[in-house]
Amino acid sequence: MTEGSGFSMSSGLEVGALLRALAASKPGGRLLELGTGTGLATAFLLDGMDAAARLVSIDTDASCQAIARKGLGDDARVRFECEDAAVFITGQEARSFDLVFADARPGKFSHLDETLDLIAPGGLYVVDDLRPHPSWPLDHHTKVVSLLASLQVRSDWATVYLDTGTGLMIAVRNGQA
């Protein structure tokens, strides 16, 4: 179904496998996906989650998200929201998620501080699409460099950059934060 939709921004299988493992590390966790797309990463997150974990998946594109809903909507652990991620982010309580996968501009290139504030101590922030790609808009490289620099200087976060797939950064909120 994704192929016929024209959607070409799905997370790769390497990213998906990592998301599955990270979701499994959060039993009973509260997970947030910013950028449902057609649901590939959503499926990997759900595959790693236990029965008590819950996932909220946000996207503004109703037609793409409908594909994810069709394939995954019967899973009671996921709630799909079709809205602007920036609006969703600013309406949430601090420290209310254990893992955030930021695969949309809000939460990655805007509203970063607000997004990080949503993550509980010991929680994970995961972002991909950080390696240069020919399809990037002209300003994308500058945004990526700024994002990485911003994450790496935060004393309350431990970060690692993984040069795999589309390029990933994982940040863990220090437990005492």
C-alpha cells in the first residue's frame, strides 16, 4: 500500500530494527512517534512493545496515516492522531514519554526543547535522516548540523551518533534530570 501512495520517506529496515529493540527496553512504556508516514516505523515500535506499553503516533498527512491505520489500527496499544506535531508537543505534560522517535520537522528541527522536555528520566530521544542525501532541501544540512550540536552539548543527555541507515542520533535523559 505504501508503494502506491507515493510516500517515499519511510524509515529503513535498520532504523526499524533499532526502534524495535529500543521499544522493548521500555516495558509498560509510553512512546511517541512524530511522523507516522505510512506506518513502517510504527510497526517496528509496536513489534518491540510489550502488552502494557502505549504508542501515540502523530502526522499531518491523513492519507498516509490512513495506510498505517488500516494495517495497524486494530492494535489497542497505538493511538493515531492526525494533527500538527508542534501543536501536540506543546499540549503535553513534561516527562510524559519514555521514548520519542522524532521523524518530523517539529520535534527535530523546531520545538526541540519542548520535545526533549516530554521525555522522562532514563527516556530516549531518537532521530534519523541525519546523513546527507541528494534529495535534501538546501537548508537541511544546516538544520542537521545545528540539531546534532545542540544535542551533544546538553549535560543532562548522553548521546550517540550512529552512521547507519539514514544516520541516527540516540539521546538518553540522565536519570537525575
